[in-house]
Amino acid sequence: MTDAAPTVLEMRHITKRFPGTVANDDVSFDLRKGEVHALLGENGAGKSTLMNILYGLYHPDEGEIRIADKQVQLGSPSAAIEAGVGMVHQHFMLIPVMTVAENIVLGDEPRHADVFLDIGEANERVREISDRFGLAVDPKARIEDITVGQQQRVEILKALYRNADILVLDEPTAVLTPQESGELFGIVRGLTEQGKSIIFISHKLNEVTEIADRITVLRRGKMIDTIPAAGATEESLATLMVGREVTLRVDKNPSNPTDTLLEVRDLHVFDDRGIEKVRGISLDIRAGEIVGLAGIDGNGQTELIDAMTGLRRAASGTVTVSGEDVTTASAHGHFEAGLGHIPEDRQRRGLVLEFSIAENFALHDYQRTPDSRFGWLFPARLIERGARLIKEYDVRGGGPHTRAGGLSGGNQQKVVLAREIDRDPQALIAAQPTRGLDVGAIEFVHRRLVEERDEGRAILLVSLELDEVLSLSDRILVIYEGEIVGEFTPDATEEELGVAMTGGGRGEEAA
Amino acid sequence: MSDLDQPPVGAPVDPSGLGPEVRQPWLERYDVAAKAGGLVAPVLTALLAFAVGGLVVLITTGKNPLATYRAIFEGAGFNWFLPWVQGTERQAAAFNMQQTLIITTTLVLTGLAVAFAFRCGLFNIGGQGQYITGAIFAVWIGSSFEGLNPFIHVVFAAVAGALCGALWAGIAGILKATVGAHEVISTIMLNWIAIWIGVFLFGLGGPLQNDRQEFVPVSNDIVEGAKLPVFWGDPVFQGLHIGFFVAIAGLIIYWLILSRTTLGYGVKAVGFNPEAARYGGINVPRNYFLAMAISGAFAGVAGAMDILGWQFRLGQDTVQQATIAFVGIAVALLGRNTAIGVALAALLFGGLLTGTSTRNLDPEIFRPELASNLTLLIQGLVVLFVGADVIVLWLMSRVRRRKPA
């Protein structure tokens, strides 16, 4: 981008207050024609608020918005669309049983005689836009039959169909595989070449440096800086985002594995619908190593973890925790045998959000002394431990009495982590331990997992984030359609893993 | 109103139908209000119900609603608390208050039954059946074993009532725990089974029908030794029996179980988030069963207290018409499933039921035969408004927002 490109959007001195908090505090943001301008910030930094103001969902308390050098009042999303703003939300707003074209024209349909939907015309116009921007979507396909990546393109098409010149993409890669992300970046470049301007919301540093021309960093509602992407490093961006030095690289010594603590032999597991999701998996995880399990979501990871933690009965095979066969034990039995489990969904499973932090720490042990005796609970002891762990794990946002649901995602995860590690488990299963967390919290979780490895625990890390698997693991296994299809060392590239994750390395892989 | 996530009528409608992020501020405020409204919201709910009830009185009968409520207030004996009420008026007030507290006793226990199940995420709609089974066993044991030590007799009958209620609700609990049968359906069905068992037992020629009055479908009277002592008022004129203290003990036990025992911890964890409870190693089905059984025990004791305290017999018609356990649902809802809330809500409904009974209302002020319907009306409005407390909270937030402007 050259500085000569005209400015298409200016948001000047935007301030938006919510009861008890200032979501945007004098934020200024501008977008030039044909550029990708990334909006970077941790969760709760005010990115979504700013974009919701642009999309007419919130009204700013102060400040003005200018589009194409004219001041505009964006009172509703329809006004924003009218002004040429299109938004692709993280969660798609599509009707699964309708076709691509039907979804796209919905609310603005081409008609015969002003009454009847002209589906032929709709298909034609969608195909024309799709071809012009290289989106390659079949207008006649039904939404429920196409992939998530394609659904996202339908959302983009929806905005283009309404003549959007400014496209807001809200965390667009959160739902995509690495390959799909690559394709999306190609599309984004194609759009800018044809004069569209893109606002790219993300908290992933590597993406931002790859795709953006300029980067604006928000922190706690304030605009910190707008910098050109050229020359920005992930480290410098992380520092801007968090407000202090952040180590992105996980420093760790070579592993020194000893005895096998977590052993899985020829495990077969079926899901609720009776489909075999785990098809004969065997694992050996030794004390003092982190084994990463990489794979695309839905390839049997969930069922494998459930079977390994007593939440789902395996059809056959065995699970052993430090020599004790726990294949048919209850979830409680697994914890007793020395297994810790950081579940993939901390809100649905890992925490009772209505319970206090102290009560959540007691989830596995409330029936044992010192938490209780003869069925009598000692709340004071729960509070005592709560206060200790809150301090030890730097949980912010409340004391032992605070409701877990009132904490931010990162602090909730710290609560889960503290509970699982404080029980001193032999083996630890960490499923998606940093999902949805921001850079500071990710750093904390990663550091802690490596420390636990060095303490001599056996750790199985299941993650959809390839860079997380690569930076933390001492060995990497790839799961594909319920089988382990390859084993890699941490110096493998993302491409190598990506090929195996999509079944490409099958058969030729020499393990 | 089935989807509580939707903003109520008049709230800023989100035109794009966007996801949770956009709705969040409103929901967040709701969350804050729900916490801050711990006391305010139920009180407002009750007041709103009374206001609408008063409107109905005014429109349909032309009577002054305030005079009607005042008459109900005095009919319930609440004027006993006013120090300037003296002489015969005070005696009448004391008698009315005793009647109110007798019903309050029952309502506390049936309210706790519903509330306890709620805390485990279960809707025990079968308080009636559990109440009836408890009453049946209390009347059977109370009318047998003549000459037994009164203390042992009373305890025996009360415990039997509790166990029966627990067993009855436990059936629904087991069905829920093992095959996942929904407790609302199974407890409703168990209600009818209990009713028809009662009809059979006390009907003409039934096994527990009265020995002396062959043609009256009612049980034998319980023996003197099985009657609960009266500690306030005249035993002959239905004074307040010591079951009142059983209700207070029930409140304390309820609170202790939920906040001081591992059982309560498990029940609450399952109630809040069964998936997290399962992950945590808590036996979810077992807690479903236990919560239902304990819930049923409260309702069973309620039935036993009514028999041993003031009814002394159980008739076929009583079995068929008893609705006191259903009022327990309103009590638990208005009391927000807390011990103190249940106590206050039970007192409110106890007063309403007593104050609107034909005996206690002056026909000049309000036609007594309509009065009990007014109670039902207010009860229904409370359930409606509690279910829609989003509306109440929203009204609260509107008022608060208008103030600074």
C-alpha cells in the first residue's frame, strides 16, 4: 500500500461506555482503500465494541464516523450496509437448509414482477460475484452440505452482494483449518486488489503479520498504536498488546523421559451415534515428557480423551495410569489413580460457573478430608485453599468467594489448571488448554505445563493449534479418523503435520 | 415466554438477530440485577401480583381493593403484630394468626420439597402425591397402636410419613437416574397413583375406612397420644401445634444440607452443571435419586404434620382435593429456593389462604365465596411473574436508567 491511497473510513475519537467500564476510550481508526488493516487486541480490549459501533449496533457516546469523507450516522446495521460496510461474524448467520444463493439474496431478492423470487437471476448474480472475486462457491449448493470454510465465503459474498466496500472480518480463522486459513488469505488479497478495504480482527500475531498492511493495537479500550505491518515482529506486537514483555517462545530443556505413566492399548471407542471414532489407538506417555496430539477437530480426539478419563466407556482396549488399569473405572476412579484432566471446554465441563472459585477447587476432592469429614463440609478450609491457589496461580478478578462465571476466560483456565495440578497427578491430559485465551494467559499456561513436565509428570497435550503443539511437545502424534497416522519430532514443519492431519501421509509414513 | 434470552417486549430489539456478543450488555445487566435483586425482585414480584389482583377486584366487583386487602390482612391475623390492637380484637387476631401459622407450617415443608429438587435441577411437581402418601402413613400409624408412648408414637408416625414421601419421590428419582424419564411426567403420574390409592383406602369398604361410621369415606381418627401438642392457643379450637417447630427445623436442615454437607455440594453441582459434575467425578444419577428422595421427605413430613397436628383424620375428599402441595411450588419460586425466602413466601401464602377463607372475611367487604379465588389468582400471578422475572428485572433497570436522565 502506498500512502497515496484515499482514506475510505475514519473513526475519530470514539468513546463508548458501559455501566462500570469504558469499552472504547477515545479510539481513532482509519482505513485506506485497498488495504488490510488489522485490529489486534486481547479479549475484552474493545475490538468487538468498536466494530459493532461501525456496524450500527452500538451508538458511540462520543466521536464521529466518516465514510468516504462524509460524516455518517450509523443507527442500525441496515444504515451501515447502506454506507457500504459489510461484516462477517465469527458465528455465521446462515440458514442450513437453504442454498448458497438463497442465503445470499435473503432480504434483498431479485424478483419477477416485484413479487416472485427470481432464483435464476439470484444464482446468476451470486455466480458472477463469486467468479469476480475468486471465491469459488456453488450458488446451488445447500449450506448444510458445504464446509465451514465455504460457509465463511458465503458470508463474505453476502456482504459483497450488498455492495460492501469495507469488509469487517471478525476472528475469521478461529473456525478454519490451517489449509482453509491459507485459502482465506488468498481471497482477502484478491479482494484488496479489486479495491475493497478489509478490517481484520484477530488476536493471533502470526496471522496479523502475514496478512495485514497496517496494524492497530487496542488494549483495555484504549488505542495503543497504529503501525505498518512491515517490520513488526510477533514479539513487538505482543508487547504492545499485553503492555509488557512477553516470551512467545517456550523455553524448555530437552526432555528426559523415564517410566511410562499413561498407557493406552488398542483402544476402540464409539460416539453417541454408534460411530467408531477411535479405531485402535495405542499410546505410551512417559514421566517428564509432553506428547502432543495434533489433528483436525472431530477426528476422534474428544472420544479418545473421554475414554481415557472415564467419561465414556471404551468398546475395547485398556487404559493404564501409573500401572493401574482404569479402563472401566469411573471419572472419580481416574482422578484417584493419579490422572489430571484439563477439559477442552472449561465453561461447559471444567467449571461449575455458579460456584465460587473456592468451591470449584474442591470439585474432585470435596468428599475427602480435609475438605470434609463424614459428609460434613468445611467451607473455611475450601476458602483457605482457594486463597492459597489464587495467589499461587495469579488468578485475577476476584477472591475465593467470587463466582467462577464472573472471571475472564484466562483466569477461569487458571482455576482449572490450579485445581488439576495442585492434586499432584502422575499424568495430565490437557485438552485445548489455551483455547480462547489471550497472549498473556497462553504464556502462563505454557510455562506451567513445561514446569509440570520438568517435575516428572507425563503430559498429553491435545490441541488444534499447530504452533502450540510444535512449541510445547517433545513428541508429536497425528490423529486422523480415529487412528494415529504419524509420529513427528518437534522440528517438523506445520506443512508436514498438515499433510498428515488430512490423511495425506497415510501408508507411506514410516513411524 | 419460553426463551428467556430474548429481550422482553419494548427492549431495544436487535435488528440483525446477531449473536451473544451483541446481546451481552443487556444480559450482563440482567445478571447484575438478578444478583442485586436477591430480595428486591421477589418483593416486587409479590407486589405486582397483588396490584394486578387488586385491579381484578376493582374491575370485576367494584369493591375497594385496599379494603379487601386490609380485611385479608386482618383475617390472617397479621394485626396481632400491631401493639395497639387490644382486647377481644387481639384474641381474634391471635386465633387467626394461629391458623395462618398452621398453614405456613405445611407450606414451608412443601415449599422446601420443591426448592430442594430445584437445587438439583429437578422440578418436583409431585409434592401432592408425596404429601398424600405421608399423610396416609401418618393417619394409619396414628390411628393404630393405641396406648403407645405419645412421644414414640408421634415420632414414629412422622418418620414414617417422611420415609413414605421419600420413597414416593424416590421412584421418580430412580426412573430419572436409570432410564432418564423426565421427573415432571413421572411425578405427575405418581400424584394420581397416590390419589387413587387414598380413594381406595378410605373409600367405603376400603381397608383403612372408619370402623364405626360405615357410610362415611374417611379414616379412623388418630388416637389422643398421636396428636401433636398445642403450644399456642386452645387445643380444642385448633391452636398452633408443635409441627411449627418441625417446619423451622426443616428450614435449618435444608440450609445445613445445602451449605454445609458434601451431599449438598454434589446436589448443587449437579443442579448447576451436570456435565461439569460428571467430569468432576460426581455420581450424577445418584444425586438425582437422593435429591428427589430428600425432596419427597419434606413433602411427606408436611402430610404427617397436617394429620397429627390438626386434621386428625384423612377423608376421601381431602385426598382428592388437597392442593396445598401445589402452593408449595409458588412458595419455592417466590422464595428463590433459599431457606429464608421459603419461610417468608410460606408466611405470605399462609396468610392469604387463611385471610380469604370464608370464615375470616366480612361479606360486606368482599364476597367470601370469591375470596379464595382471589388467593388462587394471586398465586397464579406470582408463578407467572416469577417465571417472567426477566420482566420485573427489566422494569427495575428501566426505572434505574431513567433516574440519572
